[in-house]
Amino acid sequence: MIDILLVNPAEKGGFFEKIPPLGLASIAGFLETHNISVNIIDFEIEKNPLEHWLSLYQPKFLGISGTTHTRFESFRLARVAKSFNKDIITIYGGIHATFTANETLRNIPEIDFIIRGEGEETLLELLKTFSTDQKYEKIRGLSFRKDDLPVDNPQAGRLHLDSLPHLPITFWI
């Protein structure tokens, strides 16, 4: 069992399909330094379906990255996850999520939270709210629903890249 499974949707013929998901690796490395158990599944190379990995790891949270080109696959993965386990918390991030948070929350009910901008600190703070008495309504860079309406918290500040751990290459070995 792990805390969070991070997934990179398959791009299927796009420009980035041969590039490892370095953003997810950065987030995973950051979470690991804070004792959050995490794994990455890159559907650009992985052939087993999401259900296989959800069954194997039984994560409490699913983090889905995405670009505009992969948005429909990202949304499909969220639907698959909620069909597999209605209690899993789905979190969508990436460039497309950042600029379409309200539209996505209005139209894709299977996505619970959206992280706008850099994901490392915002995701860590969100995960902490589920094990403490912190409120996610105060987390900068987070979008969510309240009374079925999208809510955007204030934008998070810039991330200091020198504060991040080295990328963990163990996710690809």
C-alpha cells in the first residue's frame, strides 16, 4: 500500500511521448523527503492498465498529470480510478490543469482537486490535510469544489528549485 500513485497519461503520437515525466519525478522525490510513500506509472511505456496498479498499490490518492494534448486521457484515468474505488482522492495537475481549473471542475466530477502551478509544496500540503486538522481551503495553488462550485485559492509563490532534492532515478530502474 502506498499513499499516492502519480500517473503520466499516454500522449499517443505527440511531441513529449519519449520524454520521461520529470515533473512527476520531482514531485515524487519531494514527497519522499517528507515520508510520503509514492510511485510513478508512466503510461507512455507501461502496458498494464490503471486498474492493475490501483489493485497492486491501493493508493489513497491518485495524482494525474496532463497537458492540453493529454487532457482527455487524464480525464479517462480519473473516471477509471473512481470506478475502481469511489473513495480514492483524484488530483489533477500540469499546464492544462493550471489554466482550465474551473472548467475542469465544472465538467469532470471524477477530479476532486486541481493543483495550479508548481505541484511539490501544494500537493504536500493537500496530503497533510487528510491526516491533520489543517484545512485545504487555505492551501495556495489549490482549486476544488465547495457546494458544487469551483473555488480557486490564491496562487502559490514561485518554487525555489535549489530547495528540491535531486531527481530520484529509482523510478525508472
